[in-house]
Amino acid sequence: MSLTPSSKLIGTLFQPDTLAMKPTRDGYGTGLVEAGQADANVVALCADLAESTRSDGFATAFPSRFFECGVAEQNMACVAAGLAVAGKIPFIASYAAFSPGRNWEQIRTTIAYNDANVKVMGHHAGISVGPDGATHQMTEDIALMRAMPNMTVVVPCDAEEARKAVRAAAHAVGPWYIRFAREKSPVFTSFATPFVPGKAQIFWEAHKPQVALIACGTTVYACLEAARLLEREGIASTVVNCHTVKPLDDRKIGEVLRKCGAAVTAEEHQVIGGLGGAVAELAARTCPVPIEFVGMQGSFGESGTPGELMAKYGMDAVAVARAAKKALSRK
């Protein structure tokens, strides 16, 4: 048995020395400038975190279209809603702990309720923020935004996919939430890798897969590593990049669940309300199978290095492989 990569989707894997390491937030900075070059209606707002959120590149390229709102995330959301009504395409950026953490009500009432064309960019999400500690380690944001009507929710797997997600958001009409990480992670997709909002991708598939590893964000790479670990034990798996958590690709995910008969979801987020919840809801409606959930298990994080925290809270490759075997034992 051997894993079969889709060469059209991903590049070289399991050779860390050959992979660039970039935080997904870098993809936001690049994609935002590209979107601004393509459409003069694209504007950017930031809450006193231009460098951290990589909004500074847009501010340099288009100073008249960049609005520094200061430490006022609630006001930033309302200003963006007004800009959208006026025909602009506003991107608002802050740490996810503050946007949507602090300004959720303004996003709900002025953006989502009005179906305003505002793009909410949540940075430094998850526990891999590391030493900043639990107050800044936002692990509830996917649930907050997924529950909101009219909102598209995207969690890119690497910096290149993040760039494409930003470009896609600029072209789409309606509210979007895109989630970014601070810590560097492998860039394993390429310029040629397709990105279609709402369409999950199979990145690896073994012959006659027994378990599906369904992930979003940087945990997609952890699932690819877990697939190799499982292969060594004779367990065949499929790895799915589910970058769009809402709307979920019901057709593709349902097809994978039926084919494998067992699944693991993985996300750097609470296991309640995020990707795992979305997949479980689909399974309950269409094809009940055993599912294990990798993510934060109802606790807050703590200060530490990103690697230490991902291992302690069970979101690394070893944890994914362990969850896969548990799901198989329930098959």
C-alpha cells in the first residue's frame, strides 16, 4: 500500500528542507496588494496592527485607500459596512481575539444582517500564537462566524492558499471571514494548485482508504504527516483539505465519509462548533460514521512555544494518527 499524491494540487511533501516556511498571514499581505492592484474599489482597514496583520504592504502601495482605525475594532466594523454600502470592497484586519472576538455584534448587525460586502480578516488565530497566552489564542472564532447568516468562512492551509483566498474574497460578493495564523508553517501548495471557494480537495489518497482525515488550516499538513505514520502501520487513509468550512462541500465530504466509513476532523480550534461540528452535522443527516475530533477539547490554552502547545493539546501528526485508529476501532 502506498499513498498517492495529486500532483495537480500539491507539491513536494515530507521533505521539510525543500519547503518554504511562511505564516499564512503573509498570504494575506500579498493577496491584499494584488487585489488592490486588480480593483480600485478594494480598501483596507486596520486596528493598530498593520505590521502584524501584514496590512502595511497595502498601506504603502495605496495610502489613500488604507484607513488606520486605531484600537477600535467595533468602530472599524461599522466604518467598513458603510464603505461597502458606498460600493467599496473593504478588508478589515485585526487579531481574531479582537475581530471577531470583540466586535462580533457589530459584524452581525452592520455587516452580516445587511449582507454587506465586507471581508473580515482574523489574524493570530489558534494556540500557535504561543507565548501570547490564552487571552490572545482565539479558538472559538470559526464557531462564532460559522453560525452567522450570510457569512462565508475560509481557513487556508498555507500562505499560498491564503493569498488565493484573499483574491477570491475580493471577487466574491457578500461577507467573508478568513482565518490566519502567526506561526510559520510549510508552504506545500503551489501557484498552480486550484482554489475554489466551497470545494474541498483530496490531497492524498491511499488505495482503498479506511479512514478520512479532514482538516482546515495548518492542521492539513499535520494530517499529511499522520497519513504517512498510518501507512507504516498498514492503515490506508485519505487527506482532505476543507479550506471552506462554510459553506461546507457536502457532496465531496459526504462522498469521502461513505467511501472510508470512518473519519477524523482536525482544526486548531475548539472541537465544538467548528469544522468538526460541520462534518458531524453532515454525517448525522446523510451518512453516520464514527468520527473523532482533533482540536481544543473545551479548554483554554497557555503560554508556550507553538510546537509544545500543539503537542500538549493534541493537534499534531501523532495525535491525528491516534485519533484515526480510535475512529477505526469504532467502525
